[in-house]
Amino acid sequence: MKIIGLLLGSLLSLASLAQKTLTPQQIQQDYQVFKNILTQGHPSLYVFTSRADWEQLFQQFEQEEIKTLKTAPDLFRALSKLADRVKDGHFRVQHPVMKKVPPLFPILVKIIDKKLYVDTDDFGIPVGSTIVSVNKINDQELLQRLLKYPTSDGYNLTKKYRQIENEFGILCLYELGYQKEFKVTYQTPDGTRKTQTVPSQSFQSIGQRFPKKNSWFKEYCHLSAKNRPKDPRMPYVYFMPNTKTAVLTVNSFALDPKAFKSQLVSIQKQIRKKKAKNLVIDVRQNDGGYRANAIALLTYILPKPFKQRISENIITQTLPESQYIAHTMSDYDKFVKMYFGPAKKLDQRWVLTVDRAEPMMQPQKKRFKGKVYVLIGGKTFSAGVAFALSAKNDANVQLIGEETGGGYYLHTGQYPVLYKLPNSRIWVNMSMVQVNKFVKDKTAPLGKGVLPDHAIELTPEDLIKSKDTQLNYTLQLIEKKK
């Protein structure tokens, strides 16, 4: 099952409870490797946190905090806090691989208006109840403590909230340590406050309950079920009865571009056959993939040639701390020579101002000529944001939902490098290229994601009824324009 597989992969790659004691020298070495990776390779390190602030953060860490660290989990929490200051959704600190995942906090949650809502009818706790405290830690304190683990571009919180929802159990494990059971105080939708002891559960059993989440919106499942492919990366379309409206769901751009284009051609034929006049493109779950797929979809909806990037740059021609690299896409020297060969050196950066993909950004002859709406959210990231931003740059497309998790003006990506710290075995994933994006509306503050034209968030009432607030709002917009 898709959800179980995703959760399993996340836990196995991220989680570890190994309480291996490290010597001060080992902790110092791992920290120094981490610091060198950041300061020598990250191209956007000083965009959101100044050089002076970083020097102060490093100084405080080296003089005070590092002395309190004893184990790999201690170091992981401390490095996660530092990494959060990078404000880069592609820069991730990950826990060492574990041998066995212990039982976890089992309640599935949805974050609405910075509050924790219960997302299923389990353990005798009604869906839509708000969690007041866990083991006497109030909800706001717990949420604040967990925010250092998920990543996002800039000051964005929507991506962090969506990741906390998906990984709440494992993040509680990171922060609170193993707990056999949890004392949960909650308030039911009718206002009654109760306290209940909930035993921890295996991640397998938690994963099996993911499809029961109300936030997966059962409202239109009867329309989408027959067209939903087995491969979750594959786009699919369904149609709203009596509205001439097609809903195209694109949960990923990580599909092979040939397969994606073939599926898109098939979908286009279905849309033409149904004579749809309105097209809703749902990329709320799209966390990226191949940019070529985002471009292919844009050529179907945009009426004019478009532009996505103004420049790309790197700050080093050699990878820092290369002896601790666990994996890269290809030889970095060859990548630099091939991709940044035409780049100009400017202020210790190699800056490329030619976007090789731009010739692809031409509208199709048989493009969709009706009204287009795009649903975006906190999970919309990387290539998903490239799509959303190009759609926003077109005045004829309306964006509905919440701020994307990926950055509006810039992001770091393109060439990921996975490191393993030598003693703690903590993983560090860093991308090497800063991408500066083409935007038409420059009124948004630096550090924001792509902002919707209509900011619509899920309501607690719709969560309880498993209704899709954002899609329903879009359908109402379409109805008004008739």
C-alpha cells in the first residue's frame, strides 16, 4: 500500500534510537565536518541568516552547547536546530539508520490554524478533537519543539506543518525519546475535555491507518477512484458532473518524462472528449521531481512562451569533505564543467544566466483554452513550485489554497550530495546550486513561498466531514463565473 510504503521508507531512512556514547573528540569531529560542508559548499547560506549571525551561532555552539552533547541523538537534535537556520527545504539532517523502529505515538494529526486536530476516529477519540497536551507538554510547546526537524525554503511554515503531520510519531520519538504510552489530554468537538492514556503502536500499524485519515478527503473519491492509477506518481483526471470541469491531479513530477508525457497526452484527449471548459490542476501533494514534467504540463495551459529562471550559481568547484560523501548523482567535476562551463565568475560565485530548458517553454498547438485553476499547498515543493510559480506569473491562471513549501524568489537544489558523519553516522543531504527564479509580482517578502490568489485553508468542520475545502471553494468560483 502506498502510504505504508512511504511511512516505512521515511522511518527506515531517518530513525534511530542508538544511544551510542560519543567522546568529546568524536562529537567535535562530526560537528566540524558538518560546519565545513555548510560553510564551504552551501550557496545560499547567508540569504536568510547573515554571516555575522552564523558566526555567533557557531561560536555559541562551540563554547557552550557542544559540551552538553553525549550521544548521536543529542548531536542530531543540536545539528537539526542549526540546520533550521539555513532555511533550505533541500538541506536535511537525518538520523542514522536504525535496526528496529520502536513503538511510536499512534494518533494521526492534522494541523489547522497552528492547532493539533485528531485526523481519525481511533482510540475512542472523536475525529476533529484538538490535542491539548501530550505527557503534560502543551500542544503549542510540543509543536514548537518539533519545528526544527522538518525543512522548508525561507520562513515558510506550511511545509513544516505538513511534514509534522506525516511524521508526528517519529518526530515525537526524536524529541521525547521512547515512551511506552502517552497521556493525552484532548477536547472533543462539542467542547468536552478528557484525558486518556494511549499505548504506543508499531509504525506498521500506524501506516495501515493512514488511508483512514479524514484529511485525505473522501468527498470525491467516488469520482476519482476509477481513474486513479496504481503508480502514485502518475497524473490522472476526473470530471465533476454537470459542470464542464476537469480535475487533473498531479501528485508528483518524479515520473520518467517519456511516461509522464504519454500519460499527459492521454489525459488531454479525455479532457477534449468531455469538452471541459474549466480545468483544476491539483498539485497540493506534489513535492517535485523532474522539471521537464512541470514544463510539459505548463505548455498545455499557458498561452504564451514563458520563463522560469534568471540565474543559477555555485560557490565551489570541488565538493567539501569529499571523504565523507555517501552518494552523489554523478562526478561533480564533470557536472561543473558541463553545466557551468559558460558561467561567469562573480564575487566568488560561478553564475549561469542561460536557462537551457527555456526552448521547451512554448505553448502546445492543442493546449487547453478554457479557464485554469491551480490548487497549491505546503507539500508543493521543488519542481512542484516551478509549476506553481509559472502558473502564478500568468494572469489568466488563479491559484487557490495555501502558501507552497518551496521558495518564491529562489531555492537551492539541482545537484544533491549525501554525506555520512564519521562517528554519529548522521546523514546530511545538501544541494549545491542556488536557483534564482523569474517572478512578475515582486511584492512578496523574501522568504515566502508561492502565495495563492485565494488563501483557503481546511476548516475543522470540513475535516470532521472529510470535505475538501479548497476544491469546493474553486468549484464555487467556477459556478459564479457562469
